[in-house]
Amino acid sequence: MTGKLNPHWMKDRNLVKCRPNGNKDHIEWRQKVFERDNFRCLDCGKRGGYIEAHHIKPWVKYPKFRFVVSNGITLCRNCHKPTIKKEYKYQRYFQSLVSKKLSTS
């Protein structure tokens, strides 16, 4: 299946860029998310170890929110793994965790 019949087809494919893991904006966004969350997984509370900055609203569908700190959440690798390809299921939950964090800060 090609074109509009393909489930992965996007009208504005040119707006989608590869994830800029080495990009200055991405590095700054990631650091700000980690600092806001005190380098702690907001899901399980684990501090230290390998943590990842996760986009709450998906990178591809929400380009305007790519570098908005409130669209990020710090997760440990174990909590981040189940969210891959299922971001929409966790969106409200993660937004509530970030809201709680912002209201207590």
C-alpha cells in the first residue's frame, strides 16, 4: 500500500524531521526536563540510573510542542519501555504527573 492508503502516510512529511538527539535545542530541552523533575522518574520515583526524557505529546504529531518543557517527563528506562508505540494511552497520566510536579514546585 502506498500513498494515502498506507497507514503511515502523512500529508506534510516535510514537517517531520529526524529526532535531533545531537541538536542544541533538544539537548537543552532534555536538560530542563531532567532539572525540573530533579533527575527522578516521575512514574516510579526512582532516582539515578539511566533516565530518559519522554515527549508527552508525540514528536511527529505535535511539532509545536517538541521543545516545550511542560511536554516532557523524566522516566527511568523500565517505566519508559512500555510507553513506546503506545504514547496516546499514557498521555493524560503523564500530563497529570507533570501538573502535580509543577504545582508543588
